[in-house]
Amino acid sequence: MCFAFDASPPDLPADIAPIAGGAGAELLELESADGTRFSAALAESPEPRGHAVVILPDVRGLYPFYSQLAERFAAAGHHAIAIDYFGRTAGLGPRGEDFEYMPHVNELRPHPELVQADAAAAVAALHERTGAADVAAVGFCFGGTQAFLAATNAELGLAGVIGFYGSLSPERWGENSPIRRAGEMHGPVLGLFGGADEGIPPDQVEAFDHNLAEAGVKHEIVTYPGAPHSFFDRRYEEHAEACADAWRRILAFL
């Protein structure tokens, strides 16, 4: 489990004034290249000022945290769309607290190309609905790994990817480990990790950083000392400084 179901994304830092007048996220039904129908939540910014964003959630797919996060991005001046992963195996979302996600995650894990196909449909929806010219991806946990892997797919046309505490483990991901595929990535890449995240040890973060550098991929890797997995959560008040710094880095990246 990542954050509690009733957790919410951290507010924008106090020195970044949110844009007034935005509407809440709109639930959409999109179609992937293989004909799969899946759910997404779109939040349009009334005053766009940078790249649009495709949000790749954690293992639970489209649930309230990520719809709210799309609204936070819109308030910061970035059209945003959060997608659900499980249209092929669980039908349409959004997902509730009782959603048994792991059987669906286990089916999807070996097939990042399916996540990328859904992301492509979301990119197309952003272009069509908002007129956004450039789109970046930001992912969390399972979605952080998927964001890194999306950077290997030039056909997606992403302007860059941001991965929050995405698993790097070669044992878990095999040949799809971001460590092993770093040389195929198209930058820029921003990786944000917690120093106290037991699931992503420092040696794996260092190996990822090293392989990106060796491949000449434009990138930045940031580790927040003492921060746990899923630190980007307003419930974690003791990590508010890390959340604020992460927000600033994301917005500067975009």
C-alpha cells in the first residue's frame, strides 16, 4: 500500500500562488490503440503556462488522490490528466478503497507497452481537449517505474518524465528494470526518491543515476534524507519540506 485512501496531495508551496477559477477534474472514458476503454480524470488549467501532464498513478490506478493531483497541476498552470491502468482486466474506474489491485498489477507488470498505449491515448486527449503542444509524464510508485519506462518510447513524444519513488529493482522488473533500460531513455528525466524508502535501496538509485549518465541522458536524481516511500502526501507533515521542494522541482521541470 502506498498512501492511505483518504490521503491527499500536498498543497502547492506558499510562494506559488494557485490560479483561481479552475474547475474540478472531469471523468473521461478513453480508448487505447487495442480498443480497450479506460477511465481518466482531466483537469484543465484556466491559465496554462507550461507543458501539460499525464499522471501515472500507483498500483491502485485512478483513485481520488490522483484526480486531486490533476487539479493541483491545473491550479499551478498545467493541464493534467490522470489515467487508470486496468481497463483490460477490471473495466472502467475510478477505483475505490476496496479495489483488489494486485492481481491486475501482476498481469500488467510484464507489459509496460500497454501502459504506454494508454498514455498515448491520454496525450492525444490532452492535445484535442486543451490544445497543449507538449506533454510530460509524472508517475508515482508503480507509475514512477512506468514513467521511467515511457522515456524509452520515442513514439510517445513526451517532453520529459518525472518518477516519484519508482521501483528500480532488477529482481522485480527483470529486463524492464529502469536500471537496465536507462541507456534507451530519452531525457530529460527527473527521479525523486526517499532516503528511508526500504524498497528502493541507495545502491539501486546510484546505479540508475550512473547508467543514465553513461548513456548521456539529461537527468537529475534527488534523494530526500529520512523521507519514506510515498512521502508526497499531505498527511506526512514531517516531510512538508521535501514535498515543497519536490513541487518546485516539478514545476521548474515543466
